[in-house]
Amino acid sequence: MGHLTRPIAGVLLILLGACTTQPAPPAPLIPAQEGLIADGEQLCALVRENYVYLDGKAAAWDTACAELPARAATASTGPERLRVLEDLTDTLYDAHVSFGANSGQSPRLVPSGNDYWLEEGQVTGVRAGSAAAMAGLQVWDRVSAVDGQPLDAAIAERLQPSGVQPDSAQRHWAELAAAAGYRNRPHTVTVLRDGRELTLSLDIGLAQLPEGPVTARMLPGQIGYVRFNNSLG
């Protein structure tokens, strides 16, 4: 019996090994995903060679660029592929860096997409005539959530690459970006005011658009006030 046991045990080990679940190979990339990786690599090189404000951001940029292929592999639609590149440029947290196109999933730009400004969770300014002003948002309101998402989570969503330890400048940019929100999400802000929690709708349809390209009036002290009614408000 002892001589039979060893061969049987060996056969069982072979069979058990054959039954072990093997990880599925990654799905092959579609041409659009391959093109996204090529575009992203070109963007990574362009920034390294020409972006003059890369000091202090180079390590994070290298990390974000290294993550690009994995992110591209999960992007199956045009808007998702654009979001991969938008997340990449979020690493630079620069209001002057943006694409000449957007999709319904794209974030609103900073600062032109902001109805209000935040600093450490507190409203420091509200754009005159904006949806936020019409909804009753006030300076010194304490923001707890934007678009139904806790403020800290909304900020973390705009901090790239994932897991980065942001400095004060990057966190402040991400806070403004969180306040601006996304094009395809209902735009709301939840604030604490006088011990009460209020959720205000910032539907862009509420905004009062200027009647002309320029607003001008005289202020006390013979001061002329001129406002250009462009995207920066």
C-alpha cells in the first residue's frame, strides 16, 4: 500500500495544481486606448521639456505619467478617455492649463467655472449675478458638501496623482476645483449657517447674465468702475 500511496498523492497534487484559478490576462487595448497612451506620453514629454513651472511638481508628474497606461486601459468611451488626460493635467494644478475641448463629464474650469470661492471650507467670495448669488450663498458660509459629496472627498478627487501629499497651493486649487464641480452633475452646495444646514441649488439657469460686454459706473470719491463681462466675470 505504501508504494501505491505515493503515486496517487502525486497525481492528486498535479490535479489540484491544474484546478488553481489563474489570473485572467489583461484585455487587449483597443486602438483608441493605444492612441490615448500615445497622446498622453507626448503630453508628458511636452510638459517635461517646455513647462516652466515644473519645479516642485516633477516627481508627481512622473508618477502621474507612469499611471497613464493603466488608466487608459479602463477608459472605454471618448469622454472617459478625455477624463484620463484631464486628471493628468490636474497634477499641475495650474489654472492656465486646459484643453480646447470638453465633454459632459469634464470638470468646470478654475476660476471661470467658479460661482464662489473657498478657503479652508469657508466662502470668501460670491460672483455677482451668478447662480450662487441668486441662490443666496453668503460670504463666511461654512461649506460641508458640494454636489452632494463631502467637501474633503470632493477635494481629494481633484488631487492628482492619487495618494499625493499636497502642499497648500495644490490643496487650495483642488478646493476651488471642487467648488466649481463637473458639467454633468447637479450643481449644489451644502453650507452651515447659524447652526443650520442648508443645501442650495446652483443651477446655471438661475444666473443673471450681463446685458452687455462691459459694465461701468462711478463710485463714491470719483472712482470709475469698469467690469468686463467675460468668462472671468
